[in-house]
Amino acid sequence: MDCERIGRVETPYASREDAPRQGFLGDATGTVHVAEQYRAALTGLDTGHTIDVVWWADDADRSVLRVRGGNRGVFTTRSPARPNPVCVTTCDVLAVDSEAGTLDVAGVDMVDGSPVVDLKYALVGDDEHTPSDR
Amino acid sequence: MDCERIGRVETPYASREDAPRQGFLGDATGTVHVAEQYRAALTGLDTGHTIDVVWWADDADRSVLRVRGGNRGVFTTRSPARPNPVCVTTCDVLAVDSEAGTLDVAGVDMVDGSPVVDLKYALVGDDEHTPSDR
């Protein structure tokens, strides 16, 4: 199953060691850059929305199955180290420039330059109960 | 970026038309079957946990960028129709058989037989504030 890169994310984190373990642990902001051919898919996205940024951890060790001395399987973590390093970070949208294909977002935990494979509305709080708008 | 199939999910839904738009809209249960070589990654997963099942919508139209008459970009939906049909469904774990590699889960919305590419602990409710255990 082949994932296309739909863009990349610009963050303050040069390496995995610099990044928080989850986006909500930091208040860092970043910018998602969406490639030109996918920008039509941003139609309707606006400031104040909450999205799941689905990204690919380029640097992840895909051979790891257990962590913490073998006591925890990677399927019980959200670490990027896992057979398919598809990561999901829920971010708040601060600003959108649809023409330029840029989204400023808060709550990033990705390493700078990580490939983005998808964006989707997040299911958060009361929104879980208003799927008609999804 | 190539995603390996780590397993598949068995659900009551023979087609997309049969499935709810989101897992939490139905109370249907299903079974995730994890391939033998990935079962070590289930270590520690137990009944009562909540997980994100990351799956691949085989039947999705990957050329769709806008829906609803062009008014909504697919990045503002959770529809499987999108450039990379990587879907995320949050499910409650009802039972685990680590040796057989099966997880019975509630809240499924996948078409029967869909490939699974990842499982990860979900960030839900109070758990959002207990990342030390993630």
C-alpha cells in the first residue's frame, strides 16, 4: 500500500530527541505545507478547526516490536517506532492560506521536514457527537 | 512510503454503503487479526483499553479532492475518499488473544477484510493527560 507525500511539516524540532512525546505536551507551532496538486482538498478548512495531521516518521526503526525491556508492545504506545511509522498528531489550525497551501498549526511533535500523508477533521470533545458536519 | 499489512479486520460490513460513517455511530463489534510476525507488538494490550485502529480503505477513490458539490475539501472530512486512504477508527478492546493474534473490538466502521496497518493507544478523555503511560 503506497502512501504519497501530500506535503511536509515545518517544526522547531531538528530531531526526535528534541520533539515532545505527544503534540499536546508542547505549545509549539509549525506549518504544514501542502503540495500544489492537493490544495483543492483544503477547501473549507479554517482558523479554529482541529485536525489530525497524519505523517510519516522517516527516521523510525520499523523493526521494533517491544519497548521498555520487552514489557510493552509498540501497539500499546504512540511511539514512531513501529512496523508502519504512520503517526497521528491532533493540531489546532491557527491560520490557513489555501492558495499558498500553508496551514499554521499548534501542538506539533513532528521532526522538521517530516512527510505529511493526510489531513482530516479530528474527532474531539463535542464534535464527536456532531458527525453530520463531518 | 510503503505500508505493510500487519493484519486485517473482520466486521459485519460487506461494503462501504453498509458501514456507519464513523465507528462510534454504531455499536458493532469486529475482530482485528494480527499477522504472526507482528504479535509481539501486542504485549500488554488488554481488555478495557482503547486503541486507534489504523487501516487502509482498499476501495477508496484516491482521485477525489472535493466533495458535496465542491464545497468541502476532503481534508475537512474523515471520508475514506482522499489521496491516501489511511483511516483511523477508535475502538474499545473487548478481548485479546495474544497467541492467536486476535482482538475483539467495539466501534468498528471498516469494510470487512480491510487491511490494518497499525494499532496504537488512543488519546481519549483523561488519558490525554496521562502520557507517561504511553
